[in-house]
Amino acid sequence: MTPDLDSLATALHAETDDLLKGSPQLAPWRPAVGIAPKLTDAELVTLAMTQAMLGFTSEARWLRHARSHLRHLFPYLPKQPGYNKRLRKAAELLRRVTRLLATDTSVWSDDVWVADSTPVECGRSRETVKRSDLAGWAEYGYCASHSRFFWGLRLHLVCTLQGLPVAFALTGAKADERETLVDLLAAEPALLTSRPGQTLIDDKNYFGRDFEHQLAEQDIRLLRPARKGEPKRPGAPLFKPLRQVIESVSETFKGQLDLEQHRGRTPGGVITRVMQRILALTAAIWHNDHMGQPVLRSLTAYDH
């Protein structure tokens, strides 16, 4: 098997199908009596991943492309309204499949993580802000990396040094990164109970005595640059190059997987579209790992 889009889609479909056969309760709910869908849930997950991998931000354009070029993978394709409804209902299934793939990689057990957040813009005009269904969750925030304000959300990521997403959360743009990280780790205690002495690399915004104490209680060693006025922190010259990993992962989401062009207009729509992109990156790393590729986070073999 070679690392190309067809082999990735086939492997993901088989993995998802096996998961649903063993745990059918993970499939989106549907009435016991009714017409069985022509597009299976495993095909839906694969179709969603492939859309994100190929960079189609419009569902209508994506389905037209799939009908013309991907019939060998998807014999039946729904119309855009049906695809959109099923995809939104499958957000939890996308998350479960993402975690299944991540745990099936050789880098899942890495003892060094990197964490950061990145903006997920959801609108630019004042009218959009006033009328959007995202109002109340999305809010104005500031992106220091690009020196600009934005209206939307933040994607908080915890990744391995190879770029594999370990944990993630979507919050308002003003959410405190430290509080979100603590809550993210507390929501999945099993992540840390099996990893004593985990090292976490953050930027200088992840500071504070109470914050570091909370991490230390979970047996996490925090490495970050010293803030202005602080004494030099141990290990700074060593982990500074590693700190760029999380920036590179964010750039993969935005530059190759079009995170900022998600086109979500409702909370459910945004969540699903973000999950599609996290699934796509995780699936590529999973497949590259099993294929023995030297660079696990490379999407080049799959994005065309």
C-alpha cells in the first residue's frame, strides 16, 4: 500500500467500520424503523475527512467534485442539505474516530507535549456579529501573532512533538488559555494517569504560581520562556526550537486545511467543521506512521 488519498480513505473507512461494528452505540441516533441510509456512517466519516484534506470549504462544490472524481470510493453521494445534516449529527463520531486513530500511532505515548491556542475567525462585518447564531459564544479577541483583533473563537490544542493532536477545545476568543488548559486536562484524567512525569512546553502566556501548582499536582512539568522581569528559567535554550512545533501545527490547520475558511454559521456547524480538520490531520499522521513515512505530519501525498 502506498501513501495516497485512495489508500488513506480506504484505511479510514475500514477502521471506522470496525469501530462501529464493535460499538454500534457510537453511531448517530436514528429511528429503529425507517429507511436505512444509502451512505453508511463509515463512508460519511471518510467523506468528511477527504473534503477537509482536499481543501473544499463549500459542501456543494465538494459534492459536485466527488460525483465527478470519487465515485470509485463513494458509489452513493447525498445532496448538500442531507450531507450537512448528517455531518452535524456525526460530530461526536468524528471525535471518537479521531481519538481511535491517535491512540493507534507510535507517537501517542510521547512524554513531551506542546500546547497553544489559535484564532478561529467567524465573521468580519458588524452585521454578521449582530445577527450570527454564534453570538454569545464567539466574541472579539486579539491575535498577538498577527497584531490584529478578530471576532470568533479559539482552538486550544495539545499536541505531541510530531504534531499529533492529543486534546483540543473550542472556546470564546477571550477565554483564558491557562484555565482552558487545566479544564482540558481535568476533563480526561486518564490522559495523565498513564503518563507520570509528562513534560508540557508552552509560551510565556502560560504563567502564574497557581497555574504551575495545578499542573504540578497532576505530575506535569511545565517548560516556558521567562516573562519580562522574571529570572531565567531552566532549559529555555533547549526547548525553544521545540516550541515552534505548535506554531507549525496551527499553520498546517490554516494553510493546508483551511481552518479560517470553515464557513460555519452555527455552533454545531463550526464544531463539525473544526472536527473535520482535526480528523484529517490525525488520519494523515496515523496513515504515515503505519506506512513508515519519515515525516508523519506531511499531507503532500493526500491533498491533491
